[in-house]
Amino acid sequence: MKTRFLFPYWCKYLGIVCFVVHIPIVLFQKQLGFDFSEASKAAGFWGSYHLFYMVTTLLMLTGLVLFAFSKEKIEDEQIAQLRMDSLQWAVYLSYILLIISLALTTNKRDAKDIMHLNVWVPLVIFIVLFRWKMFRNSRYTKEDAI
Amino acid sequence: MKNNIRVERAIKNITQAELAELISVSRQTINTIESNRYVPSTILALKIARVFGKPVEEIFQLEEGD
């Protein structure tokens, strides 16, 4: 039953590739020749500063989104429900974390960092919850002798 | 809601995996329905009933508190 838009199954692997590729770029940014001077910040879209942002943060985010919202091998209504449950819990948990951490932060610079973290934290919580539920489901099925 | 899919499967002599394939869902879904951890949609319930050639009410029954 197709109830909502999801990426095809192969996008899960594309997501993993995007996520993994961004790690060496972050680690070897100097060797790769990225320049973070004021001039490159002012260079706009094709400036080194913005290009670095695109191949790290945005590549990682694209990877996470593709991995989180691609179809399972066999997609059905029960998996769709697990996905919706996990999404709801992920939003609750990430907002609780956000509210608590902002309440405990008096420094505005730290508050900005927390907001930056919140770009990917809800997605990661969702992925962990959904994979955990899927894993538990398949473990129950294995334990249950036919 | 309770169901007797396990019994019906035994009568028809098919496994969870075979039933899952017949109605195009995962084996985990059949398992969660059988163990009352998931309530299927009307469409899925009708498909299951069709496989066993019986009315839906003979396979799925309401429980007190539903």
C-alpha cells in the first residue's frame, strides 16, 4: 500500500555514501585547499567558504534525509506506522532536548551552537528510533517459531 | 482485537512467509498481527480473509474494551 512519498530503496545506500563522503572532507579540509578567509566568505555562492559548507553540512544532511526517508525492501502499512511513530517521538524528544538545553544556556553563543546542532539531531533521533523498532520487530519474528 | 490467523494458517498449511507473500506484506507484519501487537487496516484484514476464503469476522473478533 503506497500511502506517502518515500525515496526508492537504493537511496538508502546513496544516503550512506553521502554521509561517509563528508567525513574525510571535514578531516582533510586544509589539505583539500579550502580557504576560510574573509575574502572567501564574501565571495558568495562559488566562494571556498560556501562550497565547504555545501560539501560537508549539506552533504551530510542530504545523506541523513535519504537514509531516513527511503523505502524498506518490503514496504507495508505496519512499517509505515512504525515510521510515523518514530517520527513523532523523534520530534518530541528533540524539542524536549532543545527546550531543556536552551533553558540551561545563558550564553547566547552557546545557544546559537545548540540551534546549529538541531539541524541534524531530530533526524538522527528518528533514524535511531526507527532502526531500533525495525530491529526489535525482526527479532520477535525470529524468536517466534512458525 | 483478537484473531485466529495462526489456526487458519495451520489448517491451510502455510507459513507466515507464504501468507506474507500472498498479500504483499513483510513476514514481520504477519507476525505482529498474529501476536496482537499490530491491528491491520481494513484492506489488509480483507486480503487475509480472502486468502483463507472466509468472512473477516471469522478471522478477526472484537474483544472487550475495543
